[in-house]
Amino acid sequence: MTPLALLMHRDLQEISPKTTVRDAAKQMRDKRIGSLLVSEGMERIGIVSETDFVRKALADGLNPDTTPVERIMSQPVIGIDIDKTAKEANDLMATKGVRHLAVTDKGKIVGIISVRDLVICFKNRL
């Protein structure tokens, strides 16, 4: 089974919890990614994803120009060790009901893996 080290994205994109929903959405669009880590100083305090935008911002009618991402982010950040497999990541996503996982190495976040990455991995195995 494919190790996460080969599937994950190492270019971590982060934002401040005070960043507006609109600015976070623009950053995700420009980088063509589906989530951003939310960091305060050196600490990663949450993650904001496309799902958070839809279910927590749009559905509740929040103003994207004034609402900070800390209001809609998911926390804590759910992680999986870099030595785990794609199947284990898939199982954890299913159990936790999330579409993004932080990949950790000795407790430090070193990458992100998304359900999209897993779909591509499993498709290529068929």
C-alpha cells in the first residue's frame, strides 16, 4: 500500500485565525487547494476547508468580508503519522468524517493529504 510520504502535499498553506473568510477563499482558489491550516504564532490551531465554507459560512449567511476563519474552522487538526498507509488515511477520514488530514512526523505537521489525493491513489491501483 502506498505510504503517505508519497501522496501528501508538503507545501503547507497557512493563515491567521483573524483572516476573513473571503480572503481565505481567495487564497485557496489562487493556490488551487481545498484547505488551509490556521496558525497562531507557531501553533496550528485548526484547519479550514471547502466544507467549512459551505456548511458554516454560506449556509448560516455569514458575511465573508467580516467573518474571521476562526469562527468556521475545524479543530483540533486531525493528524496521521507519515508512516501510515493510504488505506489507513482513508479509514481515519471515514471514521472522523473529514476530507483532509495533517500528516505528522514525530508529532510535527509536515504535509496535508486530502480525500482527492486518495481517490487518485486508489484509481491508479485499479
